[in-house]
Amino acid sequence: MKQAPFENVLADLIGDINDPGLMWQLGAIVLSIVVGWGLARLLRLQFGRKEEPQGMVRFSVESLGRVVGPLMIVALLALSRQLMVRWHHVNLLKLAIPIFGSLVVIRLTFYLLRRVFARRGHVGAAMLVFEKVFQLLVWLAVVIYIAGLWDDIFAFMDTTVVPLGKYKVSIAAILQAIVSVAVLLVMALWAGTALEERLMMMQGMHSNLRVVLARMARAILIVVALLVSLSLVGIDLTVLSVFGGALGVGLGLGLQKIASNYVSGFVILLDRSLTIGDMITVDKYSGKVTQINTRYTVLQGLDGVESIVPNEMLISSPVQNSSLSNKMLWLSAKVSVGYETDLDLALSLLEQAAASVERVSKEKPPSAQLQTFGADGLDLQVGFWISDPENGRGGVTSDVNRAIWRALQQNKISVPFPQREMRIVGPLPTAEPALAAVENSANVP
């Protein structure tokens, strides 16, 4: 059915001014807006009070709440139109439904995009620009639809063809293909994100297994979305065999490292040699594992600097994991005391000083030993265990050293420093011959 032009729509609205059904339409619109926004606000408050969401979850609840309101309004307007069409004209409702429907499309698209691409609830500048452009295009499409020009424009795009090699494709087909691929991909990414968040909340499952299932589910959803979208566009899926051959050649020639990193990422996740939260050291990088992605692993150092380590390095290089099977870590502090010191007292003081530090383990008490008889004093060492290596080593070592220093000062135990005595064997040479030589050289013309 051909769409009515804007002049007819405007004439119908003007003709409804004297119709008593106009007030019913206005009342239905106002009531739909109030009820829709009220239910959406109640839903947001209910979810927020029940789950107390934080971070990305709260961001998603708020974004979804913005979609629910216009969606309920459109549903109530459509219901009002069906009920009133038997007794009154519904031209105003016909005009209101596409306006609020466009608002649903805009906010639903924003919700899906932000769920997929927003990082930790932060929306980037590029995302904001795209949202503004998309919102402008949707409102422009609504204006074209209301003006009655939509059929003419679609007919023009359907009859205008663009040569692509030996084929000719219409502009409408190209736009439909782009929209279908984009919509299916966004839906697949959204479903993957929602599934990942659901898996991450399952505390009974190992964290690496949760990450593997999330990554595999997202990959499968993306592949299915691409295959379905290509089928909807009309592209023969047998052409993918050519693409597969090209991909194999690319892997053989220049993509070995990328493929190796991806395979290594799944190996790390499956063999559970690394887990999020472990303190590891590989090559010159050291820190806490904060992310294990399919291509790289992120290490956050104690200074806050994040290192992106390729997964292949974690497979092919030796890795020191401070918390693989046991998080207990042994540290030591060294000090020298004078030879006149009561050795048993000094060792006892070192153990008591180390045990007084909060982070030092009480289950494995500190132990002090005499290491060597040094050139300047007795070299002592106290070893102790900590159960939180992710909080760093420097701080606890400093606290133990300070406690040792206070204990030695209170008990009048000296900490020697290097001292050297110089002895000259034989008589010292006098300075008179040297002075005479200087004077003689000065008198030479």
C-alpha cells in the first residue's frame, strides 16, 4: 500500500480538530507516556534496590531502563489505537507511534552498542559521535516517513544499480546487506557479552574455565552471525572455501605469531598454569595477572604500570608464579652486628622483630640464622613468610628492617660499619730533599 503524502496526513489532523475523538487520542498519548515512564522508573528502582549493581552492571541497568520507557509507550499507543479505531479517527495516534518508535530504535541501539563496546561503563568520544550521527539519521528517516516520501526514495534506490565487477547490485540491496550484517553482529556481540557476565558470576567454576567458555561462546556467536547474515544477503557460502585457503596461506607466510598467541592463550586458560590474580615474573616483566585474553595477558606491576605480554612468551619462556599452588612466599632481611654482641640475644631479637610485623605469617614463624663471620661483624639473616605476595615485597621488607633497627637500638646492639687501619712500615721520608729539588728547578733560567 502506497504511503499517504504529508499533505493528506496534515489534512487529516486538521479535520480531527472538531472531532471529539481528538481529546481521547490526546488522553491516550498522555496516559501512555505517564504509565510507560512510570513503569520504567519503577523497574529501574526495583533492579537497583534488589541487586545493588555496581560498575558495568549498574551502567547496563540504567541503559536498559532508558529503552523500557519508550518501548512501553509504543506498546500502549498501539493498544490504544486498536481499541479506538472502531469509534474514532486515530490519525494523531498514527503520527505518535512512529515518533516514539524511533526513540525505541535509538535507545535500543545505544544500549546494545554500549553493552558491547563501552569499557567499564566509560563511553568514548568516538561512540558519542556515532550515537549523534545515528540519532540524526533515525530522526531524518522518521521525517521522510511522515512526509510520505519513503516509498519514492526506496523505489529510487531499488532501481539504481551500482556495478560491482561483473555484477550489478542496487543501492537498496547494498544498504539492506550492510544493515543485516551490522544488526546480526551487534546482537551476537551483545549475547556474548551477556553470557560472559553470567559466566563470571558463577563462583563454583574455575576462573580460567569461565574465561574459556566466554571466549569460545563469543567466537561461535560471531561466526554464526556472519554465516546467517551472508545467507540473508544472498552470498553463496561456498566462496568461503577460497577465503579459507587464503587465510591458510596468510597463516603460513606472516601470521604465525598471531595464530601462535591465540593458540597459546587457550592453552594457558585450559591448563590453568596462570589464573587472574596470580603474581608472576616472566622475562623482565613482573606483576599481577589482571586479564587473560586470547592474544595477550595483562600484568599490572606494583607501580601501577600495566604490561601487555604476548601469550606465546608465557608458553615458551620460564615463568615464576608466586601463587600457583601455594601463595606463601619466603623473604629475608640481613643485618650485621659487632663481635662483642650476645649472639643468642641478637637472633632472638631478629625473630621477635619480624614476627611483630602484621603481614608476616604467624603460622610459619620467622627464623634467624648466623650466616658468616664477616670482616666487620657477624652477618645475621632472618627469614619470614608472607601470604599476600600480590601486595608487594618492598613494603613488608622495609617494615621488618625498621622493626629490627628499633630492637637493636633498644638493646644497645651496635651495627658495625666498615673500618680500615693503615700501617706504614719503616721511617717516613723527609720533605727536605723534595723542597730542594723544587727550588733548584725554579732557579734554572
